[in-house]
Amino acid sequence: MKEIKLITHTVITGASQGLGKALAFECAERGRNLILISLPNEGIQEFRKYLIEMYAIDVCCYEIDLSKETELHELISTITHLYRVDMLINNAGIGGTKRFQEASENYIDSILSLNIRALVLLTRGLLPLLKKHSKAHVLNISSMASFGAMPFKTVYPASKAFVRSFSVGLATELEDTNIQVSVAYPGGMPTNKEVSERINNHNELVKQTILTAEEVAKICMKELLEGKTEIIPGMAGKISRLFFRVCPNAIRLRIFRKNVLKEMMSYA
């Protein structure tokens, strides 16, 4: 068995691209050692080498599928036996746009397994490590979609609503401990071709309010370390949250239905 590392690490899931990669940079700039989790063949090893060279920190990588039960449990066991962890960032997640009746069982299960099950079990598995430090943090990445139902995206926002409820509940449960739990609600970010194309279909005013993954990561890390439980990045996010609160549900759902149908037609 390898000898346990005496330095502390931050665990980041979904770290090879998008917000996860941006959060890794934010942590590296703060001198935090990293354990990066990604799917295989996503370039995480090259990213690891770059971070070590640029920031002189310790970076370890694990290329696994967190939605697979065996791989998830092996990861928890490995981290528990080899590392000291004082921060966990549950960023990995997937979604999609489909008519529910046309969604396969594998499609539905992949969203539920990664967005809910993996997040919950990884948090539970690493809590004993986090409790060993005078101050520790958990950041769960939910979504602005968590605040309301969405037609044609039915499973994804429901999974993110679970993350919101779970995180706020756990934060309250652990409020008298050393562990600070936060949950972030980012909106759409141009992190891949599909999302970028969807953002480009909006008007100029909307496009100007969209935050990059790097901007969202900077806000999340700042407010996480400040001890904020719920994090809504950017003014656009706060306006969207207000929209969910004040707009009647029936009207909001009709607006979303029209917009998502238009989006689906553009891909047909």
C-alpha cells in the first residue's frame, strides 16, 4: 500500500473541462493541492502536468466513471487510505434535452446516478476525512434549473433540485461542526459547442449577461471560503432567481416549453 500523503488536498469531480477545470485553476492559484476526477480520455493527465509546472502543487488524477458503483466505491476507498482532504467540490453532472417518452432507461439512469447518487455517496464517504481538519468545505454544484420544472429537460432539473435540497439540509445538519457546506446555482455557461450554440441563439442583451466558467468559478470559490451556504453567481443569476420566484408557474412553464421546442427544432 502507498504511504498516506501528509499534505491536504481538494477533490474536484468533473475536472477535465468547463466549470470543473476552472475551479481547479482557482484552487491552484490559492496553492491548494488537488485530486482531479474525470472520465477516461479527457486529457486530465496533460492538465495535471500543466498545473504542477505552473503552480508547483501536488496534483493527482483518477480517470473513472462516477456513475459506476464499483468505480465510485474504489475511488472513495483509495482517497480515504491515501490522502488528507479538507475540501470536496462535487461538480460532475450531466443533462440533456429529450421528450421524456423517448428517453431511454440508460439515459435517465446516467443522469440520476451521476447527479444524485455519486454526489451523495462521495460526500458521505469523505466526511470522515473532512472532519479531521479544523476547517473543511464541501461545494456542490447545482443549477439555476433547480428552482423550477422544465419540459423536455424533466430529469435534469429534478436532479439538481435534489442537490439543492440535500446541500441546504446537510449544511444545517453540520452547522455546529468544522465543515462548511455550500451549493452553487450557475446558469448556462459556454462550456461546450452545444451550450455555446444555444447561448448564441439569444438576443444580445441576454448574451452580455452570460458568465464564463472562469467567472463563475471565481465567484464560487470566493463565496465558499466566505462561508456562504447558497451561491448565485452574477447579476443575471440573481435576476433569473427572481423570475422563478415571481413569475406564475403556468406562465413560466409555457415560456420554457416554447423556447425548448425551438431549441429542439434547431437540432432536428
